[in-house]
Amino acid sequence: MISAQDLHKSFGVTRAVAGVSFEARDGEITGLLGANGAGKTTTLRMLYTLMQPDSGRILVDGLDARGEPLAVRRRLGVLPDARGLYRRLTARENIAYYAALQGLDARSAQARIELLLQTLAMQDIADRRTEGFSHGERLKTALARALVHDPGNVLLDEPTNGLDVMSTRALRDFLRRLRSEGRCVLFSTHVMQEVAALCDRVVIIARGRVVADGTPDALRERAGEQSLEEAFMKLIGGAALEELA
Amino acid sequence: MSVAPQPLDAAPRQPAAPGHRAGLQLRAAGIVFVKECRESLRDRRTLLNALLIGPLLGPVLLVFLLRLTITHQLAQANRPLPVTIIGAGNAPNLVAALQRAGLQVLPPVPDVEAAVRSQQLDLALRIPAGFAAAWRAGRPAQVEIIFDSSRRDTGPALQRLRAMLDRYSRVTAAMRLMTRGLAPTLSLPVVVAERDQATPQARGALLFAMLPYFLILTALIGGMWLAIDTTAGERERASLEPLLINPVPRDRILAGKLLATATFSLASLCLGLIAFMVAGAFLPANQLGLSFSLSPRIVGAILPVMAPLVLLLATLQILVTAFAHSVREAQTYLGLVQLVPVIPSVVLGLMPLKAQLWMFAVPLLGQQLTVMQLLRGEAISLPEAALCALVTLALAGVVFLGARRNYASERLAITA
């Protein structure tokens, strides 16, 4: 369970995040929806303690991210926007490196890695060096290493970026599985269909602020629109167009 | 991607009890260290630099240059000296004596001054027509050497010719004194005897004044790619951000990377020393009355002297590369760092200072002096060596704090 409370973050004069509050619950998929530059990535970076918010509070399973960043990181599985792998290591070695850094002992790490390789159907690439991996193979490896410590909360920054249709479907199934296992899943996206297909709750961000928060149905209802896309456009107002201008 | 239908896990396993992860903080640096070493051992570029180019650069260059100069000098000394002689018929005895000393007579040319000036001739000797008359009368008989002092390459030939004439003159003077019943030593009021106190080993050390610099350069080259790859490279390939999300303090990660860099530097240095030991055998140093042997005992002493410096240099490399956003940028910075160890070499070369205590407190200079002492076969004094090591380690600590500060910055992970 993740709780963001009135987060603010500025870079110089740019106010990237200006008052973001929401909750992502266990056993639910929460979507962070917003246009490019709306503040999604910065919000996520604060949640996974890479950055300190200028003000506001973050609680992960009740732990304060400012006071106990290491404890918080142990409860988070993160697929950041940057998901570079070590090219000269095999997929298995890449995952094992993170398992060791997460403090898993060798035996439980091995068991956990086997399980993930199986679940993500990547046994055939497990012992290949990641140099030359396809986009989907790289994503699987990055996912596996993010989840190697069996975290209760999973954060993903635009996970379907650059994936083909088949891979996108598989990823959605995977996220649903994480939900069914009782985890708190939070992902950011600028793709409407993603949200409609997956989310139990949607948090819409525009210009660093939360402009709407609720179930997809509730948001459609609130905006009085049939399609989520129309609702989205209505809710964020002219913000998206201003970003483009 | 496709996902098989096996269950991932029954329920999320909440983080294990703290005891389970005890010692992780200390272990983390070790985990990073092992991973960086393993990855680098698979990188041809890193291996090539650390294990081949770095260690071999110094010895190969040294052997090549020394062989070149030594064989050149030896060849010069034994070769006949070709000299154009004008008026050889005026002093056949002198010319014959010069020929016995190794002079090769070249036929005269019309305008010898112009020929020397236009560099057609290196050197010419003119024996004037009045030579024989002056000789017989017992007056100083003059000969002229025509040369161009602005040409440095004819210097050795000129010296040889002067020495030949001088010897002939002295022998003749001695003979004249003897025929008059006087002791030939009368014409030698003062004699100078030179007693060089340099041991053959010390003269060899002079020859190897560049060795400390090469050793430092070897260490720098050995750690270079590791430092670049583990900091700027990780940043460029967007693997730094996910790495920093692991529950490990950043300074442990930095320490692991530093250890890996220092280890490769040290390995490079060891190989370099072995290469120098082998290279010593290929030098014609004995022909010049020099002795240079990098015995295992000396190497064993050089290593602990250099080790703190290796750590300092690795820390410096990590600090500098952590500032860079890309591999290319890091390369540029490290290129500048490689110039730093030249400074003490140049200072020592320009001002051959007598070693004083404060110099041992200057990293680079201290190691350079200590290694030179070892090479000269002298005993190093322990307080000075300890001072040198301590100051170097302290500076490495300061540089590490700087790198750590840089690593703690929020911007670090964000690739842009």
C-alpha cells in the first residue's frame, strides 16, 4: 500500500510536481495517467526514494520514505523509465545481482529466480548475455530483477512503452497476476486504453497536480462522457494542449 | 513477450526479518565489487588495457628507446671518422697518426668554408703550408678545424677529432722533452683523476629515471576503463537508476566500484613490474658499464610503496568519471588526469633536488623518490616511507568523500 500526501518538487524554477496526493491499495492496479511532462516520472521517482520531495509525505506499508528509505526500497519492486541491463552479464546474472543487493541468501535467490524465469517464460534466454536482447526480452529481464525480492508493492514507469501488441497483452496479464496475488500495483502511462483495460483506480495528473482520482467508471460518469479518452481530455482541461504549445 | 500460466507466488512475501539481512550493508560493497570484476573480465577493451597495453607500454618503450640510443652510441664510437683534409701533404706524419687513431681521409674540396656552411661537409681539417717549417723550428705548428657549431649532430665528430689532435700533440711534446733529457711530466703540472662514486646500479637507475612514471601510468591505464564503465558507462546505459533503487546506501556501491578499479590498477602494476623484470634482460646495459636488475626483492618493496598511490589514483579516476555524463566525456577527463603524474617527473628532471623530508609528504613525488631510492639499491628509511603512505591514504580518503558527495546528489541517476 502506497500513500502520497501533498507532494511537491521543483527543479530550479520549474515546478514538476505541485501537490500530488493519492493512495494505491493492495490487491488493486492503480494507473497514473497524464500527458508527457505532467509530472508522472518525478512523482514515481519520489515514491521509490530516488528523489526527496521538497514537501509532503510518502508512506509505503506505513513506513515513512524520508525516515526509512532503505526499508521502503525493500518493499518496492521498481521498473523505472531507465531500465538498462548489464550487457556482458546473462539475464540470470543480471537478476542475481539485484537479488544479492536486496540481501537474499543464495538459496532463496536461486529458487526465486527460477520461479520468475518460469513465470515470465524466459528460461530459454536466461543464460544468454543480454547484449542483443529484443525489447521484450529486455523488459522481462528488468521485470524479473525488479521483483526478485518478492515485493508487496510494484511501481512501473510506462511499462508498455515500445512493446508490440502481443507483448503488451502478456504484460497486462502479468500485472493482473500481481494484483491477484494481493500486491499493490502502480504504473504510469499516457495511454488511455492501458488504463481502461487494467486499472481499478485512475489518478489523472496534469501540470504536476492531481485533477481526478477514482475508478474508470466514476471518472467517465463525472465527466459525463462515454469514452475514457473524452473524459480524460475534459478533466485535464486545456493543460495537455498547453504542454504542446 | 509471453507469460506462462504458472503462479508467481501464493502471496507476496513481506521483507524478511532484519536479522536475515544483517551484514548486508557491509556485504553490499563486496557484491558490487564481484559483479564489476566479473563484468570487466568479460570486456575485451578493459582486459586489453589493464592486462596488456598498460603493463607492456612502459617496458617496451623503454627497451626500444634504450637499445636505440645505446647501439647508436656504441656504433658512433667505433666507426671510422671521415674528415676532409686540405693540405694533407704538408704533414704526412700527422695524417698517418690520425689515420691510425681511426680517421678516414676524404679528398680535399675547392672552397671548404662554403662547403661546411652549406652543410655539404660536416667537418674539415686544414694543414697550412707553413706547418712543416714551424714544426722543424720547434714553434707551435697550427692546424685549422673548419666546423659549424650551430650543428649539434657534428658535435661528437668534432670532439673525436680534437681528442685525436690533442693526443698527438701531447705525445710529441713528451718525446721532445725526453730527447732533451727532461722528464715528460714537466709539461703536466696538474693531473686530474676522476673517481665516480656512482655504483653500476646507481648509474642504471639514472637510466631508469622514467620507471616510476611508467609504473604510475600503468596503474592509471589499468583502472581507466573500469572507472569509466562503472560510473559514466552505467549512467550512459541507463542502468544506474535501477541500481540505486536497491536498498543499499550509495557510498557502499561507490566503494565496490572503487575497489574493483583499484584491483585492476594493482593487477596492471604487478604485471608491469614483471614486464620490467623481463625487459631488463633485453637491455645492452652491461656494454655501458651499467647494471639494472629489478630483482624480486626490489619489486617486493616497490609494491607496498605504490599500493597507496594506486588507491589514490583509482579514487581520483572514480571521482572524475562520476562527474561525466557519457563515456566520451569521461575519457576526456581521464586523459587530463593521466598528465598529472608527469609533473613530479618534470620537476625532478628540471631541478634535481636532493630528497628532503617534505617531499615524501607529497603524493606522487614521494613515491617517485622512494622507488628511485630502491632502484639505486639504497635502503629506504621507514619514517619517510610511512609518511608518504599516510599522506597518500589520507588524500585518497578526502577524494573519496568528494566522490561520495557527488554520488549522493539527486541528479546523479537521472540520465539526461
